[in-house]
Amino acid sequence: MGNFHPLLVHLPIGIFLFGFALECYCHLKKVPLPLFIRSFSLVAAAGFALFSVISGLLLAQGGAYNEEALSLHRNMGIAFTIGAFGLLFLHQSRAVWSKIIFFPTYGILVLLLTITGHFGGNITHGEGFLFGQNEANSSLSISSLEHAMVYSDLVKPVLDSKCVACHNERKTEGGLLMTSPEWLLKGGEHGSIFPHDKDSIGTLLTRVHLPMEEKEHMPPKSKAQLTTQEVTLLEWWIQNNACFDCSTESLTKNEKVDLALQSFLEDNSPIHEWGETIDPVPQDWMNSLAASGIKAYPITSGHSMIIVNARGHQNLSKKDFKLLKKYADNIVELNLGASNMNDTLAVFLPNFEHLLKLQIPQTSVTDQGIEYLASLEHLISLNAFSTPLTNKSLDIIGNISTLESAYVTDTEINKSTMEAFVAKNGKLNLHFVPEDTFAQTALDPPTILSKTDFFKDSLEIGLAYVFENASLYYTLDGSLPDSTSTKYLAPFTIDKTTQLKAVTYMEGWGLSAIAQADFKKSNIEYSSVALLETPNEKYAANGGKSLVDLKRGSTNFVDGMWLGFEGKNASALLSLAKKEPINTMAIGALSAPASWIFYPIGIEIYSSNNGIDFKKIAQQNYSPEAPNNDVKKKFLEISFPEIVATHLKVVVKSPLKNPDWHPNPGGKSWIFIDEIILD
């Protein structure tokens, strides 16, 4: 019966407080409360209070509670129960004095009930639970890992947040206290919580790894659970003898541990700080921009900071910039490339105080317009490709202390001046290309013509180029084409998965850059496709069906074709219509670093013939992306020995966080996938 105490104790609380609320209401309205309602509430509250006291006394016999705290809670509970029966007596008494003291007594008992509940909450959930004084941060966060102490800076905050509520001086479940190294080493009623030999993981980790449905799983199912990174941290600490005075630098770390530790770092980037204090922009303002041909979207889903894209807009006016000024504090990236942006409009640029990235390539902005950038205290990237800037602009650019990258190719700044500037300003990465760089690459690559990227039987492909006297050469095996490769004469047909590469060639001009396309053959039928991880609601496409509908997403990640996963891996279960021999899988992925989207860093594949028992059949890891700002997509392919199966489970691994070279290192990164092709 003792185990029913947490349930029973809420009944007298609710009934008693509701009865008091009715008394107050009737007292204010100066109307009498019907006697049968008062009688019912008092009898029910007193009766359930008695049952609660009895069940509480039985529960306390099991130990695991601080005696001082328990005694205080028990005595106050008994006092309240006696008071509740006393109040019932006053209600039934016909004496005049009983009517006078009834309402004040009711109020005093409500206060006693509140205090009793407060101490009960302290025993069960930790000190100050009722009034929120012990609210623990559910996520560990530290400013630096460089000199962090493993126990005091990392492990102890996790234990305090997830374990100490049940293992403290007031409540010692299993006789275990977890408030200090001494108590941790002492263990509980079942002995040490740490491994006793090299083949054991210890009681603590054993309980953590139990299925949540198990009674001995820790933390209990009703409590906040340890994150994957927190479990990794505890495993690493215990594997290193649960040291209490070691630092992160002194212990060996593998990639899994490194990723876990990185996840605990505070995000001190300006974008994170602004996102916490600046309100999101209203949708009607973004609609007004769209009506003017200007796109605006958040840097990540739900974030208040936004990117504004007016590239190619030839009718930008002061009116547009005044509209942007209304929410200038939210704008961190502004793309004005190939627009009518000029020095007259540049006068509005100082309004964007939080601007991190400005793109003005192929505009008429001159040195005069660049002068307005001097007041932008957070600018880290400037793209002024193909603008009429002169050497004077370098002096202005060099004085922007926060600037990290500047692109000034195809300007009027001469090469020698640029080289001298780079030698003097080593911190600023100045991107420029010598005049003769494009001498042999004037030819554009050919255009690849096809109805689709996917086919079941065969597909016709064509090549085209603007100049008829140019020759086109191609390969179908992924090798690099040149003037000795197959010459294109007419459209051709493919009947298997193919990587096409093609170039343009003209005598005296050399070869063009390579045009490339991947064509995937897919004739496997599926009975169902289930997502095992839930994508972000804004990038959910058509659920699992999106992975096998033979429709590729574009480089615009908001086109409704992509499945987006923020800060976590993606996984899916593919159920085939029948047993199929398979030896290759290709997964379509997107990369857009400026939008925090990166290619996956690994793929794992599991097979089964019953949908229950799965066996890993392949794993492939990919190198993290090098610094870039390109929006691109590709297929990640993985081959394995041929298997025959009816079910495949695939896990697509995410980098989880932005790389160090990213403008917002450590922020939650995304992976976007759109198609899975089996062959």
C-alpha cells in the first residue's frame, strides 16, 4: 500500500483546495455555500488525508529518505489530517463560536497543506522543488574544453542534473548518495557502482543501459533521461578509472568522445546571442519583401536571424531598403549580387549593424560605396567580385577589424597591390585571381539533356553547346574526358546506372570545365518505407515515400522535396515488395554550408529477411567537408557483397555540429536527403 502514497496524496490536496476556493467565492459573493457540497468536500478531504498518512508511513519504512526531512514532512502531514477532521467537526457543530473560527481555520490549514506539500516535494524531487528553486539545467554547457576537469566540470553537472534528485542527503534511493566523490566511491546498498574488473562496466552504466521499460533503468522513466552525449561522457570517465582529478587533456579520446565533448561547449557566437534577444520577423513583412522580388528566410528553422537575397534584382530602390531597415537588426547576410546596387543605395548599409556577410558582386559599387562598410562592426565576409573597386578600397577593407575574407577578383585593383596587401595583412584572407587565370578556360562546358535523373529500363541522353563548331567528348564510366574520349554525334541511350562526364573542345581554346550528371537505374519495388528518425516539421517532404519516389530535390532546400534533420542522424527502414539481390546503395544529399547544411559523414546499412533481426552488411565513412560556401548536391554511393533481402535499414550519419571553419562553429548542423537508390 505504501507505493500508492504518491497517488493518494494528491486527492486530499485537490479536494481541500477546491473546497476552499468555493468557500472564498461564496464569501466574496455573499451567498451561502450549499451544506451538502461543504460536507462532501470536507469528509472526502479528511478521509483521503488519513489514507495518505497511512500509506506514507508504510512507504517510509523502506528507508532511502533523510530522516530529518522525513520526520518534518510526516509530522506536518499528521497535523494537517487532524486539522482536517477538526474542521469537519467545526462544520457540524451548532455552536456560534465554531461558525466564527471556521473560515480562518480553513485558511490556516491551506497554508499548512502547502508547506507540507513543499517538504514532500523536496524529499521526492530535491530541495526547493515546489517553488522551482532547484531547476537543473538539463544540458551541460561549458565555455572551454582546453583546461576542463573531467569530473568537476563535466561529470558532476550531469550527475547533479539527472541523478542527485533521487540520491541526495534527503533522499537516498538504494542507499546511494551521488553528491560528492567520497559518496560515489562508497557506493550503495548493492556495493560499488564502478567496475570491479576489466570485464565489467559497473552497476551505474548497467542501470543506464537497461531498456527504459525495466524497473531498474536509471534515471527512472518518469525523469529526464541522459542524452547520448552524456552517456558517452560517463562511459569515457568510468573507462578511465572514474578519476576525480584528471583533465580532458590528460585522457585519451576517440572520435565519439570528441564529438560528445564538443556538444557540451557553449555557443558564444554573435548569432546565438542575437537569437536569444531579438524577436523573429513577422511573416507579413517577409511577404512584403517577396512581393518586391526580395527573398528572406531564417538561417535555420525557427531562428530569429535571417538571410536576405536580392540577387539579380534590377529595380532595387530606397523604398526597398527602408523596408529592410525596419528589421535590419535581424539581417546577418545580405546578397545584392548582379543587381542595380550602387553607391547611392550603399548609404543604407550602415543600418545593418548585425551584418556578417555582404555580397555585392557584379554591381556598380565603387570605392565611395565601400566607405559605408567601415561602421559594420561584425562583418566577416565581403564578396565584391567584378566591381569597379580600385586600390583605395583595400585601405578601407584593411581597417575593418572583424573582416576575415574578401573576394576582389576581376576588379581594378592590380595584382601587385593585392599581393603587397596580403603580405601586410596576414589575418585577412584576400581572394583574388591573376589576370591570366582564365586564358585557357573560356569555353563553357556542354549542357546535358535528359528528361530525368532516374529510370527503370533505359534513358536517352543528349549534349548541346552554343557554338556548332565546338566538339563535345564524354565518358560513361566516371573517368575524366578529354579530346581522345568518345565524341558526341547524336543522342544515346543508357540502360544501367551511369556517371556521365562531358567537355567542350575547340582547337586553340583547349578543354572546358567538366559537366557531370549521375543517372540512376531503379527497378526495385517497395512495400513500405518508414522513417526511424523524425525530420524537422518544416522539411518533412512526403515522409518516407520521398526517399523512393524517384524525384530529386533541387539546390533550393525549401522546395518541399528534401527531408531535413537538425543535429541528429537520419535513419529509415526500407521494406521491399519481394526478395531482391542488392550490392549498391546511393543516397542523394545536399550541402549548403551558409545554411548550416553539410554532406553526411557516414552511412551504415543493415539487412533482414524478417524485418526484426538485422545484421550490419556495410559501413562507409566520408571526410568532413573542406571550407566552402557552395550550394551543391550529390549521391553518396556505397557498395557491398551481394545480398538477398526483403528489409534494409540505413543510418545516415550527420556531422551534428558546424565545423571549426564555419562562421558559427559548434552550432547544430543539418543533413538533407532526398532519394535512396538500390541496385
